[in-house]
Amino acid sequence: MSTPSNGMRLAAFAAELKFDDIPAPVQRRTEDLLLDWIGSTLAGKGARPVESIARFWLAQGPADGPSEVLIHRRGSSPVVAAAINAAASHLAEQDDVHNGSVFHPAAVVFAPALAVAQALQRSGRELLTAAVAGYEAGIRVGEFLGRSHYKVFHTTGTAGTLAAAAAVGHLLRLDAEQMQHAFGSAGTQSAGLWEFLREAADSKQLHCAHAAVSGLSAAYLAADGFTGARDILEGARGLAAGMSRDADPSRLSDGLGTRWVTAETSFKFHASCRHTHPAADALQRAMLEHKLAASDIAGVTAHVHQGAIDVLGPVTDPQTVHQSKFSMGTVLAMVALQGRAGLAEFDAHHGDAAVAAFRERVRMVLDPEVDAAYPARWIGKVSVHTRDGRELRARVDEPKGDPGNTLSRAELEDKAIGLATYHGGASEAEMRALAQRVWSIAGAARVTRLLG
């Protein structure tokens, strides 16, 4: 018998994972990630790209169903709910991120997992276990595909199909062989290109919806005997062959069951692309330590990794709120002028003349130290040039929200409330009650509607 590939080992792990195999701190972290995802999903309510996707999918599905469309407080089929919730949760740019894989797991894991858990009446423990299976699989696929992949492909859309398949496949109780087939069908549907960002197109929400739906369908098809390529990740014409120049197959099975990458996932503090966060934190530190006002600053140099230049560099004149969240100059302008880069600040000020003027005084330069550390560590370094001729430097080794500088449960609850109430997705009282449900979801016999 041939030795199973790293991808096959990963599929077996996702299929065979048990709740009691997961260390208690990782279980609790998964609860935290779930609440964070719910808040981000509700923040997508009313957004034009999200509602467009919702209109399409609701027209394809039943008038009601067991799976909850959070932003509309109604039920539908699992595939409809998964698509809409996935799209909604990636709109505000505050859903979680795993540094090493440059991957946003929650949108493509919790959206299909919650929908299927509700439809199949699975327990809270089963939902959490499925989510961990999805995070562990998707993050490792992202790490496997490497930096060259991320330069062109949006990893959340590509690796996200495998993450969704792992989570849903676990809830469907696929065995290891069936999970391999689910991976094969998910991987052959992997998609998501960064070109949308240059034109401020709506594709980012579509990437998440597509990944959630593709992974969900791949798992259901595998349960019905549908076959997929067993070696879709490492095969001669598989994912790495077509989408990467630096793939590392060992990353797929590295530390399975001992290294819990779920617990390495970061929470996003600023409402912007994660590549802007290290510099934003460093600028905040410089302004605080040197008691600077925005008017004192003649220019800012953000010392960044190549990935930040690849993703943010094309955005030179942001035209929309969403595109402005991918502009380093705009994000640093928000920090300098408004004190923070939150939802309200972007909505109210992204088009301000003062923001545009500050943006023109920001530049990015490739920093060898920062680039060498990336993507395992996202170091923030800025040089601030003042109007009185000084050059001030500041750095942050772990941005706010990283595992070593994480958000407490109180901070996560406040964040979720802020996201949920921003466009009327839920009230503060509802979110405080929901937080308590999430903290104790492991004891729930069945996963029911979250908002009623």
C-alpha cells in the first residue's frame, strides 16, 4: 500500500477529529471566533454587494428552512444561508485572519458549518469540532500554497473551499476516504483573483459565498458517493501545480493534533485590510509617545512586507468605502485624523479632503526585516516625518488582536456589539444574550436559531 500524501493525512484528520481531542483553550478560542464572526456577519446587513448576493440566493431557495440567514432573520436551505452569511461576514473587514496563511477562516468555515448544523440538528460540541476541522484544514492549505499564491489569488476564496468542505464534511460524518473526495471536489472549484481590488469591484464578497457553497456542495456530494481527485492538493495537475510556485507539502500535515492553528488566528481591531494594521498600530504608538497631532506630521513611511505592497499598492485613488480600507494612506489618515480606523470613521470620512491630503503624504517601502518575518509575524514599523524637521520611528511586534496581544472576552463582546448594532443587525441586549449562549454552546444539545 502506498504511503498517504500529506493532503490525504489532512483529510483523514478533518474526518476523524473528536471534540475531546481538542484542548480546552482551543475549544474556548473557537467560541471566541464564533462570536466575532456573528458580529462581522451582522455588520454586512444592508450593504449593496451583500444584499445583491442575498437577493440572488434567496430567489433560488425555499421561502423558509432550517438554516438561519442572519442579516434577514429568516430561514432557508443550508446552501442559501451559507452563501449569504459568508458574503456578509467579509464586508466590514473585521473578520478574523490567520497570519501565516494570510487567510480569513471564519467567513468560509462558520457560514456553512452553522447552516448545516442547524439543518441536521447537530449539537454545539459538533459545531465547534466541525469549525476546528475547517480552520485546521483551511489554514494549512493556505500555508501550503505559499506567498506566490497570495500574490495573485485571494486565499480565502481558494483555500476557503477546502476549509468549508472540511467543516461540512465533519458534520455529515464523512469517513477519511469520503473526505478526500470532498477535498477533491472542493479544490477543483477553488477560485478568487485579486484583480477586483484595482477596480473596486464587488468580488471579495462573491469569493466567500462561492467558497462556502463549493465546499458545502463538495461535502454533500461526497456523502452521496460522488468522487473527487484524491490528490487535488499535491498532484501533478492539482492546486499547487496550477496556483503556486513555492508550495510546501509538509505544511499540510505539520503538527496535526499537536499544533492547533485555530488558536493562532488573530482578531482584527481596525476595520481595514489586515496588511494595514501593523503600520496603523505603529503610527498610533508614535503619535501617543511623542504627543503628535495630525497637523504635526509632514509625512509617514510605512515599512512593510511585499504582500502589503502587492495588495495595497494598486489602490492609489480609492473610490469607495471598501476600496479605501485597502489604501495604506487612507487607513493611516484615519488613525491620525480621527484617532481610529473604525466603521464609522470610514463611512463618514473616507472621502474627506483632509484624508486625501494626508494619504498623499504616506508611502510604503519594502523592509527586509518585516518581509523576512512575514507571514509568520506581521511587524509594524513607521517613520514619521514632522513639520519641525524630526524623524520619529515606532514599531509594533504584535498588532492588536494577534494571539500574543489578543482581545479579551469583554473586548470581543464589545466589538461584536459595535458591529451588530452599526447597521441594525441586532441590538446590544440581543448581542449580550447571544454572547452568553456562545460561551456555553458546547453544552447545547442542538444548534438552534441564534436570533429568533
